[in-house]
Amino acid sequence: MSSDTQPQHPREAIAEHNLQAILDAAERLLQHGEQPSISAVASEAGVSRPTVYAHFPDRRLLLQALVERTVKHAMSAIEAAEPDRGSAADALQRLIASSWQQLAGHDEMARAAARELSADAMRQSHASARDTIRKLIQRGRKDGSFRTDVPVGWLVTASLALMHAAAEAVRSGELSAQTAPKALSLTIADLMRRRED
């Protein structure tokens, strides 16, 4: 029997259960507008503070793990949007729609992460999403539908920044939750559109 098919050791199973409970608790606190301090997370998760500290020595690492888990879930939705199917422009619209739904559902966590995590930590946690967007942009550049006059990395960064800006605009009342997806879609499509020489 290979090691990856052996049943999980009871101690490992408990540790994994506690890890998910801690992340779930932190997410619930953020959704309710509460600060996910180590004490609050421990109480919400029904575990001791030392248990939380055993997984996450500080709050920043807890938030980073929460962002990474959320991005992983978002990637499932993004993959379901089939970014490799059809034209790059159509795939971009599907990717924006699926990304927006995920972002809108995790707005409080995105704000907390932006406040407390470094730019480098945010880039690392979004690496898989950035890679998917990058590949789509490269495909659009190759087929002539997306612009080639600015770096791909900048288009990726600008697209993600616009998604977060749209969430902020909804929060402030500048955009409604109903109009934001269309505004975002039009803006990113225009950002990507090839410019004639």
C-alpha cells in the first residue's frame, strides 16, 4: 500500500479538522465584520488559543492561509468558466463573471487581507489566478484580439485591481451590486482591446 493511500493517522486527522475549523471561524468572523483575533478565532472555532497558535503563529499567517484557501475555491469556479474554450474575448467575459461572483462573496476577507498582508504575500496567494489570467491574455495577444503595447504582467495586475476596485465601489455605494458586473466587464474588455497602430 502506497503512503498516499494509507488511512490518515488519528492525530493528523484531528489536526486537519482543527485547521479547517480555524479557517472557517476566521471567515465567519470577517463575514460578520468582526476582527479575527487569535482569541476570537479560537472561541469561534471551539478550540484553544494554543491550538490556533500551533497552526498559525500570528494573525497575518492566518489571514494569508485564508486568502489562499479562498483563491483555491475561486479557481474551481474559474476553471468551470473554461478559460481555454472559444475566443479569448469570450473566455475573458466568462472569467470576469466567475471571478466577480467569488470576490463579491468574500469582500470582507479581501479588505482585511489588503490591510494586513504585504503586496508580496497577496501576489503569492493569488499566484494561480494570476497565472490563469496571464495565459488567457497571452492567448488573446497571439490571436490578435488583445493589445500588445503594454506588458502582460501589467494587464494581469490591472485586471485584478479593477475587480477589487469594483467591490470597493459597491461597498461605498458608487456602483450597485447589479450594475457592477457589467461595468467591470466593459472596463476590463476595453483595457484588453487591441489598439490600432
